[in-house]
Amino acid sequence: MQTRGNIPQIIRNDRALYEGNLIHYFRAVFNHARNLHYPYHNFRHIFHVLWLCHEACLFYRDRLTPRDMRNLLIAAMFHDFDHSGDMSDDDINILRAVRGVKRHLREEDKDYLADIIELIQTTEYPYKTTPPPSALSAQIIRDADMSQALSVAWVQQVIFGLALELNTTPLAVLKMQGPFMLGLNFRTEWGQEMFPKSEIAQKVKEVGEFLELLGEATPVKPELV
């Protein structure tokens, strides 16, 4: 699937896809979120999730209303706002994110606060609920949030970034990736098309090759995906 715009284009809503623009929220996150420099839950992760959700909005432009899309994109921008960098108590991180979006919410979005909060809560990890098929926006943000390991910069972002936040070694995190990727289950048609099983198989193979180079294990066979 081709990329359809960079972050400034998405924030300005150059394609007139959703209601209004997100300039106010971008400034709020950029200027006030205290975790943008963190190893994993940082600027790149937050706006990678935003970019993916925007891609999904393009895919579902005939199923999601412009208001649905705006709510989804606001939730994506705030889903890890003020994340502590500690994943052991993610319910607390969700409370921080909700507090952040409440603090910076614009007047025109107040009637949709409950919907935005519900989308943010969908990203609490480990996942406690499975969004029903009717909850398309919730499925999208969940699919977007769990796909970081399939991005180009996954070694730096995931292996070294998560190692610091989990207070463990990069090797330990690398060893987690094969099983994690094998367990990926994208709920949306968009997610399945964006991250096909063949791509996941290649990433699993790459994990195995890294481990083999480090003398730790033989590669995981991609046909297991």
C-alpha cells in the first residue's frame, strides 16, 4: 500500500478527509507531552500510529464519517500522551493520556470526548477486550498500535527502545519478537492488507537471522506464520 502523505499534510488535513484540522492538537502534543524523547513511547511511535490511522481512514473513507475520522486521529495523537515509560501499569498510562486529551480538548470536540476516550482505552496493554466487528475505529487504532515491529526502523525503536523501558537487554527483547510477530492478528481488512502474512513472515525470518548472527538460535521458519 502506498504512503499517502506526511505528518504535516495529515495535520493540516490537506486531503480534506476529516473535519477541520489537527494543528491545535499537534501543538499540544509537541509542546506539552513529556515523553516524546523516550526510547519507545516517543514522538515517532505516537505519530507512526497517527499516520497509520490516517491510512486506514483513506481505506475506509466510505465507511467512516469525517467526524469518526477526526475522533480516531485525535485519539491516536493522545493514546500515549505523557506515557511514563513503564509498561507494567499501563492503566495508569491510559489515565495520563485521558487527562492530557481532556486538558487540551477544543470546544468543538467536547461532545465527542467519551468516544475519543474509549478509543484511547482500547490501546491499554495487555489488551483486556476485543473490539467487536462493529467498532471499526477501535479495531483500527488497535491494529495501528501493535504494528510498530513491522516498521522500517523496528530494530532501533523496538529492540533498543523497549529494552530501556523494560529495563532488560536488547537481546531479551529480540528473543520476544518472533513469538510476538507470530501472534499478530490484525482485525481489520485494512490491517490485513497493510501488513500481509507474507510481510510478517519475512520479518520473523529477519528476527531469526539476527539471532543466528548473535549465536543465539536458528532462524524461525517463516512458513509458521
